[in-house]
Amino acid sequence: MRVVLNKENMLTLYDLNIDDLGKIYSLDTANESTVRLSQMGLVPGCVVRIIRKNPFGGPIQLKLNDYYLAIRKEDAQLIQVDII
């Protein structure tokens, strides 16, 4: 079952739970760190899986294609996703 969300209730990458799959919908382009995120492969249309979330707002680990990467909570909140 696919949930259709509008802009007001769009989920961010940080909102996903461990082992959830999400398809990147968009990045907040008003922030300068989105260029760095795009260079790491976090672009609209790619699918990511949440591997680990550290407590107290620490970084999250995710799997993108065949590699793992960790990003800050602040960066994960800039990425809007659809749950798949």
C-alpha cells in the first residue's frame, strides 16, 4: 500500500524507522549542504534503507545502492521521502 502525501505532511529521511525503505522525493535546495548530499548520491529517485539511528539526535546510517553512509540528523531532515 502506497501512502500519498502532500507537501505539508511529507516525511523526511530522519522520520523513517530502521529497515524502512524510502524513495527520495526532493531535497531542500535552500540549504548549502544539499550539494554535498547530491554528490554522495542522495538524489531524487534513489532508494535508501535506514540501517541505524543513533540516540539523542546523532547521525543515521543508511544503505544507498551497494554502500553505506552516515549523515547528520540535520541533513536527513532536509530530504523528503516516500515510503516504499
